[in-house]
Amino acid sequence: MIVPVRSRHVIYVYLLLVGCVAAPVGFAAYGEELPADDLQQSVDQFHSRVLPILDNYCIDCHTADSPSGNISLDVYGTPDEMFSHVRSWLKMARTQRDKYMPPKDEDQPTEAERDLLIAWADSLAERLDTMPSSDPGPVVFRRLNRLQYNNTMRDLLGVDYDVATAVGLPEDPTAFGYNNIGTVLEIPPLLLEKYLAAADEMLTRAVDTKPKRLSFDIAEAKYQLEGEMPEGKGKDGPIPPATEVVKGYRLFRLSSEHHFPLSLDKPGTYRLELDTWGHKGPAWIKWQPSLAIGVNGKTQKSISILGTRDHPSVEAITLRLPAGEVDLSIEFVNAEIGPGWSSNDDRFRHLGWKSLIVTGPVSPQGIVPDSEAHKRIFTAEPTSDLTPKEAARKVVTRFASRAFRRPVDSAEVDRLLQIFDMAQAEGENFEASVRHCLKAVLVSPHFLFRIESAPEGTPPQRVNDYELATRLSYFLWSTMPDEQLFQLAKENRLHEPEVLRGQIARMLSDERAKVFIHDFSEQWLHLDELEHALPSEEFFPEFTARTRHAMKTEILMFMENLVLQNESVIDLLDADYSFTNRELTFIYRFGGYQNEFQKADIDKRRHKERGGLLGMAGILAMTSHVARNSPTRRGKWVLDVLMGDPPAPPPANVEQIDEGSDKNQARSFRELLALHADESSTCAGCHQKMDPLGFALDQFNPIGRLQTERNGEKIDFSGTLPGGKVVDGVVGLKQILLEQKPKFVRNLTEQMMIYALGRQLSYQDRPAVAKIVSQAADNDYKMQELIYGIVESYPFQYRAGINPVATASK
């Protein structure tokens, strides 16, 4: 059986891909050690003193099989399992500190028992925070997500084209709030087909395969005229000739027929370029000359010529042509439009035609490759001193090294050059043969995945500088390393602290850093919900698509300013500035009435409620309902996003609040919400935490406008938190959050580390997080200090070895 060369190339590409994808995508960390003595003390205390209390008051409801409130307290089979659930133990401690668990109708612990639970959980967390970092987390092959793939293709090939959208790459799944988590970024067979199509799309735009090019000078080409010119004089002088050459263009005043003999080696799509002009341009389209294009006697296409005598144009079309001897015919079909030439010569169609160029085979769309992109890729070409194979090796080696984000060895290049040899044997030219090799690179796992070496049977070790460059560039740019990072990695200098800090500063000052700022901010703050925010234009006419866009832009510009100007992250809780334009000024009553955004100072004496995320209309709108506020949604957003303490999801069988129900006499939605919480102990626990926070934001209507009255009554925006603390309005809420700066900064650090590492954090990451928060506190919580801290952290700079026993058991 003979397989066509293109099919064989595709088969070979699949073999390259499948042969590597079969490798495992996750490994157990090597060398798990026994806990330190102080952690062993926590384990001993748990079994001797804590567990009996939990058995008496908690375990019946909080089991792994049926975890009330999404909290399991029976997960203590091994010390490691116990440590892994440190967040659950801290939540348990908060419930005891605020005394809202167990439910009021259940037996209650004594004060001494509550104090013991709190002290044990706090001491466990502190011990985990201060233990030496020893496990950087699992090694996971991380597929490039959609954003990273698009950006990497752009920077690798030098072509700015949204290929992910063009080929229909699906949206990425999310886990732990982000879409770059390695464990969920699978690669199903359908995705392989999309990657093959994407590689073709981009290479078509980046590689000039030097297709056959046939050129015809129309001034010299043969033609056949139809009809004859009239005799006599026209309005402005003698009747002109039927055809003549004017400034290199042959001018036809009669319909004409042209035949161009082509000898083509291959069938395929060919690009036809006609340098022409017509009568008076597009405004006179009905007067424009039309050309009928035929292949071997059959008309295939018709086009109208839109260029003018003063502004000729090149009309480019694509046409499917067979191999062999081809008769390409082009006929000017509509020269005559009037009764005679004696009235006005300008009333008649003319065709000016200079040249015809036939190029192909080309892509079906007739795309012209970018010449600069081609030069960047083809750094070598065959010469008298360099064979085609040697030149191909130079090109492929450089391209694969950049694509794989590391040096490639000779065996890898030899494997790729087998494809080059196959193409050459089939008569492909140099560029086309190399193109097949490049396609194989673009569907290789070493390009599609971020693969890091992890020697078997070794303890954790620092990643090499190429891997560090890759981690850094995908964190801060969502794309591949640039030449400067590659060079520092080659010199083995990138890991040096001063060099690394300098590169972080350089990268944050680069325009590409905005991709990181926007992508992280949109996912952390849940800004995608703003696109589907519920407030209706029926109730709020000013809440238009333009206003939604302005709301989102304010948040993103605020985040940009925070990072690029190295402001304190505490500004997220309260600030004396923001960014506004006309749409937002109508809501805020401060800022300018310009269309373009500008930084606006906030007079805190007049607008003390504004400043920070909680005063931004976008946050308030996306946590509202159609015609009213949603204290529960707003409170949940504060707990989840700002404090990292998400409430459990509502039970599957819980009843929704029916505002129109007659079964109660609640006068307001606030009273109705309280009745709903009182009806179910399951709901009450979460509502006690969420609703007071949401009521504090009741000063803002569903689209963020400040209000003091609703339906003629003064708004009550106070609430009592578990533990008895009263929160009075958004100013009071901000004050409570500001009192918990370390907790807020810790949550922000953890969220950014999840984004940077592409995995869930574990208790082994707590020392790194604690160190970053402490260093940030010493530097006024500057945003760039958090970023420096993450990049310099143990989990970011180290990788675990492979445990051969654990791997063999998979």
C-alpha cells in the first residue's frame, strides 16, 4: 500500500504525539518524611484530647460520607491526612470561637472544651507554617491552556492571529477557581485534531513554501476582441482605438478574451492576482467591468474590478486547478453599455490590465505568508557550502529549542528530520519539506505540555534555569520565554537572586504583563459573572452593555495600577482613588464626564463608602438580582473572594426563597431572609456568616449607586456577625476587613500561588505562603513584593523527585 506523502506526514506526527502522551501525567513526591517532633505533638494531642470532644459534639454530622456544611472532621487516619485538612480544623476553630456550632438545639461544649479545640487548631496551623519547606508539590505535565497556547503560537511563529478561535479550540475546564490547573487540562482525541488544524493555520501564515509562480505581461499577451469600434467622432474628439497601452496597462474598450496556458505539477488551490483598474470605482459598481474566469473551457468564477485609473488595484482570488496542462481563460464580458460612442466616451466601461500572476498551490484561503515571520524561522538556507539537510537541521534545531523551551538533543532533531527526508523524496522543495518538520514540533507533547525533568529516586531539587524561565514567563506573561530569558537560562544565571528580581521587574514593565493582570484578576474576582449580571435595564435603564464594559474596565485598570505602580494590596480593601469615565461618573458622582478612562481621586469626606473593590459598581452589580440587592450573594463573594473562606454550597433539597409567598408576614426581604435561615439549621450556619456582610453593602443599589432609602423607608445596613461583632455599613465592613489584613493578604497570596503553580495548594505550601505574607508586611504589602515572594518561593523554584515505588504502582 502506498500512502501519499501528506498522509504519511500526518501519521508520523500522530506517532510522535501518541508515543509521548502515553507517559504518566503525575507523580508522587519522593521521600515523604515523618513529621517533626512538634507536629508529632499535635498528632498526640489530637488523639488524646481533641478527638473525644469531636466524638461528643461534631462527628455525627461532619463525616466524610455526609459532610454537613461541606466539612469533614473524621479525616485523621494518618498524620498526613490530618495535616492535609488543616483548613477544616481552622474552620472548626472559628465556629467554636464564634459559638455558632453545634446548632443551638444540640448539646454544647463547655468553655474549656471550646478553648482546647481553638488552641489545638491554631497551634497546628502555626506549626505547619513554621516547619521547613521540604516538599515542592507533585510534578505534573501541564498542558498549555487556551490563552497560553494562543500567545505561544504568536510569539513562536511571529504571527499575531487568534488561531484558537479560528480552529474552535474549546474553553478550558476550571479547578480551584482557575483554568490553568494541570490535573484537569486533559487532551482528548478531538483536541489533537484541533491542534493539527491550528498548526496548519499558523504555518500557512508564517512559512513561505515558495510555490510555483507564473507571471504574464498583459501588454504583450495575446487576446481576442469581440465587436468593432464605431467610426466617426466622439463628443470630445476622434473615436479612440479598441485597445492601447497606457502607462504599462493595456486598455480595453471592447469585450476581450484571453487564454493563458499553464503547466502545473500538482493539483490544488492557486492564487490569481490581476493588476487592474476599471471605470469610476465602487460607487459606480454597476458600471464596473466584469471578468469571467474559466478553466479548460468551463467558467468557474466572475469578479468585478473595483480599482480606478488613478488608483489601480490588485484583485486576488483563489481557484482550484488540476495538475497537467491547463487552459486558464479570462474574459472581459461587458464592455458595451450605451447606444454608441458619439455621446460621451465616459459612459462606456473600460478595463485597464497590467499583469496576471498565478501562484500555487497555496492554502485554500489564498493566504500570503508573513515575510518577516518566514525570515525569523528560516535562519539557514541551502547554499553551495550547505546541503539542504544541513540547512534544515539548523532551522529545525533552533525552532524546536524555542518551541520546547529548552535545548533539544541531536536524537530529537534526527527524528524530526526523518520527516524532511520523506518530503524531499516526494519532490517537495526545501521550505515545504521543513514546514512538515515544524508541524510535527507544534503537535509534540514537548510543545503542548510544560514538561519538567524529574530524576527517579532523587530528593526535591531546584528546577534548571530553562524550567525556571518557563515557569516565570507563563506566570507573568502567559506565553513562552523571550530571548533574554533564554539567554540567561543558557548562561545558568537566571536563578541568581539579583538577576531574577531584575527579570521580574522587566517583565512586569512589559506590555505582556497586562495579560497576567487581566487573566488572574478576572478569575480571582469572578469577573466573568459581570457579563451575565442580573440587574435588568427594565429597572435600571443606565445598566447597558456599555456600562457593564465600563464597570469591568475600572476593576482591571485598578488592578493594573496596583501591579505596575507597585501599590499596596490593601488598596483592594480601601483606597482614595479609582478609575472612571462618563458612564461610571453618573453612578459614583465623582470623576470626570469624559468618555476615556482616567484616574480619579476620591474625597473620603464626601465618598467614604467608595474606594477599594467593595465600592466598585462591577462587584456590586454581579452580586445582585434583577430588581433588588442580594445580601447573600454579596456576603458570599466577600467570604469566598476576599477572605478565602467560601461557605458550603446550599443543600440540594433546600427551598428557594419565595418572595411572593403568603405563608409568612415578612415586611421586607431582610425579614424574609431571616425567616428562611431560621427554618433550617442547615441554612442558618452559612447565612449567619454571609448575610451580615451583605447587609453592610445594602447601601448600594443593584448597580452600585449609593442610597439611604428604599421604598420610602430608611435602609438598615447593619448586621451582627457570628461572635456578636456588629458591622455597620460598608465603612464598618471595610474596617473589619482591615483589621484582618494578614488573613486577606494570605488569601490573595494563596490565590496567586494557585495561579502561578497551576495546582491546588497543600499544607506543605503553608511555610512558603507564611514567609511571603511576612515579607510583604515588612514592605507595606506592596503588590510586587507578593509577586517576588511567589517566584522566589520553594514551591516555585523546586520540583519533587519521582518515587519509583509510587510510579510503578500506577
